[in-house]
Amino acid sequence: MRRRPGIGGLQTAAAARDQYRLLGENVAKLRTDLMKEQLATFRSQLEEFARKHKNDIRKNPAFRSQFHEMCAKVGVDPLASNKGFWAELLGIGDFYYELGVQIVEICLSTRPLNGGLIDLQELCKLLRQKRKHDREAVSEDDCLRAISKLKTLGSGFEVISAGKKKLVRSVPTELKKDHNEILELAQAQGYVTVDEVERRLSWTHGRAIDALDTLLDEGLAMIDDGHSDGKRRYWFPCVSSISSFGADS
Amino acid sequence: MQKLGDFKLPHFFNYPPYFTLQPVRETREKQVQLWKDLILDYCRTQKIFVLGLEEEFPLFSNPVIERTLSHEAREAFLSALVSEGRAEWLDKGHRKCRILWHRIQDWADSILKFVKDNGFEDSVMTVEEIRSGIESRGTELHGIDRTILIRALKILEQKGKLAIFKGTSADDEGVKFSV
């Protein structure tokens, strides 16, 4: 548009800016509409996919895990509600609910032995044993999802990392960083000595004893004074496999 | 799973800390419970009636993990059994312990069953015959500790199911049933 001097020119410029703005908004709206449409198409395709592969999703943990990822990308959470399309179609809500209940049962029954902290792999193993007769296989990914659902229910369940292992905590015990480090250290042999803690973590004697005593009090550690070298060992059931305590020299 | 002869040992038996008396109360309670059950189970299947704390008893040590229960630990577990009425100290020094893997009342019931199964309702037998006679073979009564047997018989005597009397030989008693 040709620029004209004077007030008239200014008014024209303002009108032009308004029009550009409107156009811009329209374009943005078009883009959004287009995206919404694409998303809706994708969602319905996902539903179609889920319908077709219902059995695979139910029976195959790896497939199921990838399905979850796909859903997440599209902003669909099959577990968001126990009602509704997804839950009804796949019965997936029930599956994870059931897993959650079984996980709680296992954690409660092993609590006296491990103080409320259990290795994720160990948990999955016990879960599979419990579900021996069920047709649906269970993966670690499934366990983690079920536990995260439990978490949103505010049941005090949490997955923590200690070194290479993932531990499932089912008691309100707060694990401080010091405790976590000891758990990590303990994974090598299932136990630690005070010396080892001092040496490997560069702690004072007091700090080591403090942390170990707390872990002992919380029921997460057990003492062993039976070794021929006379050194007290602190064992951690949560980093061992409860179902088969190994021998140690 | 580790075995002692035919007996399947529980998993905790292979975990070293269980051979040390735990200081934390809750952990100790769990530990004591596990050991109590193991001792009763083992004694029942092996028909062991008396334990000597200073003797070589297979459950007191696990050579595979190189751990042995201290005397204090042995006494703690057995005392727990005594408190529950499942064991008795034979001496003040707590060196020997009689294990009641069956309570005396259970033994009394066993005797009654034995009597009925063999048609001894009106019979006379010696105490020794009850615990080692042909009819006792294959039953729980076979090889039962004599003291326990007499105690069970006395309970039944009080209920009028039998009468105990001194036999012809100096050290054996007889029983007349009236079941």
C-alpha cells in the first residue's frame, strides 16, 4: 500500500496493521485447527490400532510398553481413568489395578524381612511367581507403571535408585543421601563393614556409624558378628534376593 | 535349597545375619520367630526330644556360610520356646532342653487314637510297649520320650481313661486302659 503523508496516512497504516494482525490470527487458528484435526485423526487411528491389537497388548509386555509410549506421545493416558473408552476396550485399568494390589501384598509380606525396601527385580520375580497361573505376562515396566499409579493414590510407594539397582520403598522412611550411598556400596557383596564405608566414601567414623545405626533401626539392615575376621558386617536384605539368600565368605 | 538329610532348610538359614542375635526389637522378634519354627519343625521330623545347648546340633551352625549360633543366641531361641510352652529346661543351668514339638495334650490325643485304632480299649500294656511295641511302629508314639509319654498318660489318667500301676519289673510301669 502506498504510504500517504498526514493523518490519513496514519489511519491507513493502522488499518493495515489491524488487517495483518487478523490475518496472522487466522493463520494461527488455521494451524491449530489443522493440528487438532491431525491429532484427532491420530487418536482415532490409535484407537483402531488398540482394538485390532487388543490381545497383543494384553499378552506381550514389550508390545504393551511401546503402546504406552505411543499413547504418551499423543497425549493419551490409558490408565487415566478406570472408566471410559480405553479402560473398557483394553481392560487395562483393571490389569494395573490388580498388579498394584498384588505389589502391595508382596511388599507388606516381605516388610518384616527387608524393612520395607525391596529390589525391583526381586519384586517382579515374586510377582510373576504369584501370578503363575495368569495368562498375562508382567514386565518391570508394568511394575513401574502400577507403582506410579499407587503413588498417585498417596500410598507411600516410591521407586528409588541406588547405584545400578532400583528399589521399591513401601514405608514412609525417608532415605537420606548418606543412606542411599551405603545401599549402593552394599550391592557388591550384600553387606558393608564400618571400615569399608569410611574408606570408600571418605567419611568420618562418626558419620558412618550414625548412618548405619539409622538403617539398622529402620529395619533395613541386620548385623552379623559371626565372621572369623571379627569385623561386624551390616547386611541389607533389600539388595539381596530374599527368595534365595546367598552364601558369603 | 539346602538340605539336612531329607529336611529342607528355610532360606534364612543361609543368610549370615540370622546367626547373630539382632539388637533391634522388631528385627529380633522376626528372627526369633523364624528360629522357633525351624527348631520345632526339625525336631518333629527327626523325632528329636531333647537338645543339648553345648552339643553339636545340626541347626546350630551352617558350615556353608561359616556361621554358628552363639550360646546366648541358642538360649534366647529356646527360652522363647519355653515361654510359649513348646519346650522345657531340664536343668537350672539351661544346658538341656526338652522340645514339645507336640504339646502334651496332643500326645494324649495320639495315645487315645492309638488305643482306638488297635482295639486296646480294655487292654493292659506296659509303658515300654506303648512306645516301642509292634503296634507303635509307623505311629508317632514310636520312640517317644518316656517322660513325655508318662505325662500324657497322667493327663488321661486324670480323665479316667486309664490307670497307671507299677509293673513286675523294677523300672517299668503298666497301663490299664478304660477308654
